[in-house]
Amino acid sequence: MISRTVTQPRRRVLWGLLVLLVLAMLGTLVWLAGRYEVTQEQSRIEHDAADAVTDIRTGLTRNVQSLQALQYADRSKVPWSQDAQVLLRERREWLRLELRDADLRVIKSIDTPFRAPVFSHFGRMANQPEVVQACGVARRQSGPGYGASTYLPQADGLGLEIMDLCLPVIVDGEIAGYTVATYALSEILINMVGPQLTRSQEVSFTESDGTRLAMHGQARRGTRVFVAKQLLDLPGHNMVLRMDSWRGAPELFPNVLTALVMAMALALVIVLVMLARDMRRRQRVELDLAEALAFRKAMEDSLVTGLRARDNQGRITYVNPAFCEMVGFEAKELIGKGIPAPYWPPEMVDEYGQRQALRLAGNAPPREGVESVFMRKNGEHFAVMIFEAPLINVVGEQTGWMGAVLDISEQRRVEEMSRASQERLQATARLATVGEMASLLSHELNQPLAAISSYATGSMNLLQDMAGQDPDLAETLSSAIQRIGQQAERAGKVIKSVHDFVRRRDQAREAVNPQALLDDVMPLIILQARKIGVRVVVQCPSDLPSVLCDRTMVEQVLLNLSRNAMQAMADDTSHKVLTLTVRLAASNATSRWMEFSVSDVGTGIADGVSEKLFTPFFTTKEEGMGLGLSLCRTVVEQHGGFLGHHPNTPRGTVFSFTLPQS
């Protein structure tokens, strides 16, 4: 659903961008076509303006030639006035022809027959400065000269813009006079510019600042007017010929090219619409497919079973998140990996390789569970159950194998815990049996021990009677019989303590000096030490405080630890030393504890044995029951202390336990 909501706006944006690009392309093409038409129209009108200037120059040159012919005509045959009259009829752009002397005084003049004399109202002298200018240019150049244009008012309230042409009359190399022709600028435009140019355009003379002097033609004002300007440079005077086209800006379809572009653009829009419909259909199909894929992926991701797909060459093509979490590798680290797989234990690569070869060859039955061992990325091994089946594509061909992998390490752990619980139950049952046996033995042994004590007492009485006959023998026998009585009494106390321990009664605790505890067990320890050649060293300062304990049970702990230490050195032919040490515990600064330690120089305790050393019924001795150390730890813990061990330096083991001070 998230992919769908994200993809739809993105597609809308892409489609919107595509439509905008098409519209921009269409608008650009139309604009370029219009600009092309504008450029063409502007080029055409500039060409027409250049042609108009050329026509005017040609006409002015022709007029100069006509005036030169007038100057050199034979006056004995035709008078000047008659030739001038003929020229004025042929040149409608001339308003007046004058023949002047060298001082510019008018000798003869003829006005055009096509309008009233233009100088009749204000006189000719009003334009004398322009004539002087034109003739000055003519004199300097010995050729035609033009004066500045000027406005000449008329009687009807209108006026004309005129320009004078002065041509010197040269006789024997000297200027004898001047011929002055007065032009009407409007008539120049009418008679010298071709009618094909003025039919659809307006032609005018302007000053350099844009002031209009004369115009001809009818310009129809449109949305846009195309203007072309050309300079008309004449000897002594310059003007600007301006041409305005009455054609407006190009329409929407100015020519066939633009129409063709529009047609292609419309065809493109139609194709885009059809493509959009097809894309909508494809989008619906893609959405359905995306939903199906999302549903399948959601199911695969929610599985706790690892899924793994491989091709026919054994390369991994797919793994789900559960499989990646199971082996500790990421999907990119597994995809494409072949044989051996990264999660195979190195010691099982050959075995797994042979099994996979059989599987890929098709010799293994499908859907059969196989128990294996995989290795996580951190090197941890765990048990798995693998179920594999052929992977069939849409055409029915097998493209690989799909495997379901179950992590059964937890199941194996539960089975191991169940087995350990059964063993503990059996050990508990055995302990209960031992407790019953201990109670029975303590009850049955009390009578023989009582008899031994009675016989020892009777023997002592008899020895007292014999003391007068043989004092030395009586003393020796008395000492032996006293020891028999003491040990019988001690055995009774031990049996009573065991009986109370089994029945979980509160033991009677008393304040005992550590040296007294050692003195009570030393005779038995020394007796066994002499048999195997062990030297006993006792380190117990005399100023140590007393401990609060069950004296008999603690003595048994010391005796049991000492016997185990001596047995650990029994097979050692080197120097054998048993060290019993009593000192204040290291934690004595914050609590009052006394530490007892028994050290040997034997072979030490192996790592595997150390973990199970205090487990009931675990023993390394051929004839041992495995209850000694377990009972010792129980006795110490009942006193609130701790029993542990650590290696001795340079060799051997140190067993130590703590007891509270009184």
C-alpha cells in the first residue's frame, strides 16, 4: 500500500512534466515559425527600401543629366524657356527651373504647369539660403549640389517640403552661372518610387531624428508594423527613406511549415493520450501485481521459518529475513554464493558438498527433512532441520530448489535440560536413599559405639586395680584405652551430626578457636600423611579470633579436604607438602570472616573436571562415591560461608572456605 501511494503521485508528476514538455515544444515551434515569418517580412521590407533608394538615386541622376543637356543646348534654334517648359512637363517632381548668373541672381525662371506657382505667395527670396547652400556645394564639387529641405507654405493653408538642386554652368572652365531646379519631396516619392512598392507600403522622407518631411502610400495599421530605413546621401544634404509595411504580424498558421508542425504536434498529443490510456491499464495491472508481491513478501517476512532458494548450480537466489537472522548474514552477503555456503561449518564442508551434489543431481527424495548443523557469522554452531523441494517456474521447468530451514537448537537445548533434570532427579533420589542409609547407620552404629565406650570404661577400671603391680604397663594401656574412648566418642558425635544434617535440624554452633579445630583433626591427618610420605605444614597465628561453627562438621570438612589433597599427591614421587592455613579473610575490612585453606602440590584439576567438581556423585576416584566435596560445600554454605578452589603456585590446588567469627 505504501509503494502504491508513493508511485501514483510520481507517475502523475512525470505525466505532467511530459505534457508540459510537449506544450512547450509546440509553443516553441509555433513561436519559431512566427519569428521566421517576421524575419522574412522584415528582410523583404528592407530589400524594398533599398530598391526604393536605388530608384530615387537613379531618377535624380537622370534629372541631372537632363539639366546638363538643357545647359548645353543650341540657343539659336530653341530658346531656354521652351526647353525648360518641356522638361517640366516630363519631370513632374520639379516645381520650378531657374537660370541664374554667377551671383545667383535669377535671369530666367519657369514654373511647372501642373500646379500654381509655389513662390507666388511668399516670393522666392524666402528660400535664398538653401539655394546659396546648394550652389556652394555645386561650386566646390563642380557638379550637382543639393540644399537642405525646407517647408514652403501655400495659399490654401497647406504646404510643401521642397529641396533645391543647383548645377553650375561652366564656360571655358569658368562658372558662368547656375541652373537651379526645385524638387517637391512628395513628388519624388510619387514619381521615382515604383508603384509596386507604394501599393502596400508607406514611403516617407524623414530627418535623422525621425521627423517626417514627406510621405506617400496608404499604410493600414495592424497589430504590428514592419519598418525599414535607408539613408539617401546626396551631395550637400542627407535624408532618411523610411518604409512602413501595412502587413500585420503573422497569423497562427503563417505558412505550410507551421501548419505541418502543428499537425505533427497534434498527432503527438493524440499518441500521448493513447499512451496514457495504455499506461493506466498497465498501472492497474502493476498495482495488482505489486499488491500480490507485497502480500507474498509480508507472509515471507512474518515467517519464523527460514526460506532459501537455489538455482540448479547451487547458487543462492533468495533468502527471507528469518533465514538471514538465523545465520547472522545479510541478504546481499548470501545472494549469488555457491558451494560452499558461508554458513557451513569448515569441518563439515566436504560432507555437505557431497550431500548437495546428490541433491542437485536429483538423486535425493524431495520434501525429506535432513538434520544439519549451520554456523552463524560469529562462529556459533546450531542445529537445523532442512526441508527442500524442487522450484518449478511458470512453464513447468525446474529452475532450482526451495528449502525451508528450521532452527532446532532450542528444541535440542530443551531436550538437554530435560535430560539434565532427569539426572538431577535420579541424583536426588540417590541422595534421599543415602540420607535414609545414613539415618539407619547412625541408629545402628550407636549401639556398638556405646558398647566400645563401656568396654573402654571397664578396662580403665581394671587398669586402675593393676596400677600397683606394673605402673608402666598400666600407664601405656591406659593411654591407649583413653584414645579408644575418645575416638568412639568422636565417632558418636559425627554420627549424631550426620543424623541431624540429614534430618535438617539446627546444628548446635559454638565459638571455637581455629587452632583447636586443627588440633582435633591433626592426629588423623598425620597418620595418613605418614603412610604416603607427605609433610604437613600448619600456618595458624595464635592471636586469631574464634569462629562460630558446628565443631564436628567443620572438622569433617577439614579432614575431607586434607585427605583429598594427600590423595592428589599420592602418585607424585617429588616433594610432597600439605599446607593448612588459617587467616583473616580478604573481605574482613567490611565483614568478620575467617578463611581456612588446604594447599597441595599435586597435578592440579583439569578444566573439564573443575566445572563438575562439586556435583553430587561426580568423582575421579575409582572407589569414590562423589559425595565428599558436595557435602563439604553444603556444610560451609549452611554456615554462611563459601567453598572454592584455585590453582596453586607453582603447581597443585588450593581449596579454601570461610567461616564467620564469633
